[in-house]
Amino acid sequence: MTATITEQEILGWLREDNLQRLEELWARADRLRAERVGPAVHLRGLAEVSNHCARKCGYCGISACNPAVARYRMSADEVAACAHEAVRYGYGTLVMQSGEDYGLTADWVAEVVARVKAETPLAVTLSLGERKPEEFARWRAAGADRYLMRFETSDPELYAIIHPRLDGTPGLPSDRLNLLKELRALGYEIGSGVMVGIPGQCYESLAHDLALFSTLDLDMIGIGPYIPHPETPLGRGELALLPEGEQVPNTELMCYKAVALTRLACPEANIPSTTALAALYREQGRELGLMRGANVVMPNLTPPRYRALYEIYPHKACFHETAEAFNATLQVRIAALGREIGTGQGGRRHVEAEEPISTNMFDT
Ligand code: 5AD
């Protein structure tokens, strides 16, 4: 997939704060989205299947470091019920997400994937953390279609600071880029992404993240603001911000820039307007993401009694919404944007050969 923008240009736009100039960026991203992936907004139903986690990521509210979290695992029947609910609402995909929970055995996951594939026409996306290549292969054989694993930041030093190795868990260095390659080789569509505004993240590093999306030829890219969680080391301010002018702010505006630039870097990728973005601007965050490059929404189907326990960051937009109510308003909101709800599984389109982009897309 050919990027329509260079890393240098990305950096220039990330530093651009003139709202009038930014209108150009929004328009360019929206135009490229329309040309390359069309008007469809694909809906992926999200089931947060377990909030157990072995990792100690410094930003995440459900990390192993947080003793205050009551832990749960959904049953296979509960996951299947989410899948059937997704079908009822016309969604094309079930996303099974969890903390890195070795209590979710390879067998259990394989059985649930096979069951969802047998009982529904859905694509299945897994987002279960860094697991063994054999496990990825097993789940792929059971029918899983896609795997999401954000690399969070491409700066190795910052990555290491916010992802400390587990005490007493030998042999678990984190190597997400390599795992993404393994997943691709197994035939998964692969997704990754980053948080915007992590303390210590500079503009050059975020520009490099976005350029890397294109190098990795990602099929799916999720981007959201870093949101401090008070029960985490980062949320307690244990990591210093860079001086003003160097630190990427975790603002709504910066996230829209990152989403729009991601569309320019990866014209055919599926890009969600994320829940974290909606958390920053509840009224319109999702819409603005969709108008500035995104083409996917991931409605939450986790049963209400578990939702508040999957608090990776505070004030998740979905805490107060039932799946049914959200679904009803979503249809109207998407239509109001002049867009339509995607049909089918909504996998990645490869349209480059058929529809070459005009050269004026390279103008900035
Ligand atoms: N703020 C924003 N996003 C977060 N995530 C985890 N913790 C936070 C936080 N405090 C994101 C990570 C992870 C995804 C599932 O949620 O990017 O990959």
C-alpha cells in the first residue's frame, strides 16, 4: 500500500495548529477515505472477554499492578451471546478482546472461535495480547480472521519504560512488531496502533509511528488519546512530560490529526473512530473521527455487569450505554453524515491497482 505522504510531511502536520490549514488536512483525509474505502462504516461488535492481565503496562487500568480491579472471565456461552447480538444488529465482525490472560487457554479460545464461526457469518478478530506463535496458529486454524495488537509507540526506550518486564515471569520480553509479522505470515489480517500523548512521546516519535503503519502495511489501525488512569503509575504522574513544544499533547485535536494522517499514510486500511476518542468529546468525537479519515466503529457488546470492570482508562464512553441503545442511535448518526453502514465482514480492500489516485493527492 503506497503512502500518499512522507514522514517529514506528517511531522509538519502534527505541529500545525492553524485550524484553517487543518481544514485542508481533514478534507484530504476524507477525500482519500471516500476514494479508497468508500462510504461504508463497518461495525465491529466488541466483547471484552476477560479483564485478567499478566502485564504491568504503566498506563493501563486493568494491568496486573492494580489490585483494586475485580476480575472476571466471560463464559463461552456469554461470548456466543455477544456474537448473536452482533448478527442481530447487522454487524460483520466480533472482536474478542482481553487483558493478557493465560487463564484463557489456547483450547478455550479455539473452541469459542470455532463456535462463533460455525453459528454465525461473522469475521472474528482477536485482541488477546502477546501469546505464543503456536497459539496464534491454533486460533487461525479454528477460524480466526484478524488479530489486533497495538505497538503503542515505536520509540524503544519509551516502550520499555511504559511496559516493564514482569517480575518473576521469565522469557517475556515484549516484541510486538515481530509478533505482528508472525500473525501476518499465518494469514491473519493484522491491526496495530498507538496512543497519542503518552508522557514522554515527542512529535518525531509519533510521526515515525504513523510512517511505520505504512511500512508494516497494516490492515487495521486504531488510534486514541492516552487517558490518565489514577490507579496507574503513569496516571499518578510518575513519568515526566517532555518540555512544552516537544511533548505531544493528548488532546482531541492531536488525535484527529493522527487519524487523518494515518489515512494518508495507509489509504486502504480500516481505521476505527475509537471509543477513547469518543471519551474525550462525547457529543461528537466519533463523528469527527469518521469525517477525518476513519471508516470503522466498534460498538461495545460486553454484558453490562462486566463493562465497568474493563476500565483500561476512566470514563470510557460506553459505560452508560446499553448495546441496544447505542446501536439505535448509531444508525441515525451514520446516516446523518451521509454515510452508510457497511455490509458483509468488512475486511481490508485492496483497490490500489484498480483505482490509482490522482497526483494532486500528493500536494500538501
Ligand atoms: N488511555 C488510553 N488508551 C489506553 N489503552 C490502555 N490503557 C489506556 C489509557 N490509559 C489502550 C492501549 C491498548 C488498547 C486496548 O487500549 O492502546 O492497546
